[in-house]
Amino acid sequence: MFADLIRRMTAPAPQILPDPDARLALGALLVRIARTNGDYDPAQIVQIDHTLMTRFALTEAEAADLRADCEILESEAPDTVRLTRAIKNSVEYDDRLAVIEALWRVALADGIRDDAETSMMRMTTSLLGVSDQDSNAARLRVGLGSA
């Protein structure tokens, strides 16, 4: 279903993604962080939908439809490196900080600080070119306390 997008994301010299594809890549990354611990919690799904609604000015139904597409893309995407590279190449640093904040919100929406999710967040932060300090500050802004 997303073969062309995945092909562009995995190209040796990836191009900047157009907005619809950037939305899908971001949503797929949100889904990936939620699925990291093997428990795709309903609270995380609600948080993903909320993030998509807020970030892209979507209705609840539009966000749910986009998330469904993102779930498919996440399952078909080869690896996190390519998902993050597509976002890093398409989004300015300040907006990547907002992505990190959104990822923290999703990772902890179920109320559990899971080691697998924390490890995935560290890797994702690095792959997005965001410093550990900025990631920690983003986590604190969303009220998740210290490590």
C-alpha cells in the first residue's frame, strides 16, 4: 500500500517528503513508539489521535483514519532509522523538539515507564538529531518527571 513512500524513504539520498507523506511518517513513528513494548494500549491510541488532530488540524474521524494508515505504514516500514531520517529531512529542529514531546506523550500515555520504550526514545532522539538534554526538557514539559 505504501510501497512508493517506503521506496523514497529508503533511497540512498532521501528527498524531503511532501506534507501528506511527512504526516504518515510522523504518525508511523508515533505508532512504533507505542508498539515498542508489545502492548499497543488504548490510551496510547487516544494520544496518537490527539496528536494528529492537534498537529494537523484534523477532526477526530480524520485523525483515526490517518492513524489507521500510519499503523499499516509502521508495520511495512523497514526500520526506525528510515522513518526518523524522513522526518529529520522534512522538519526543522524546533519542530523535531515538538515531535520528541509528542513521542514522550505517547510512550507514557499508558502510565507505565517501560524500559523498551525509554530505550527506543533514546535511539529515536538521536536519530532525529535532537540532543539528550532537549529530549529530557521535552519530557519534563509534558510532566513526566525525571529519569
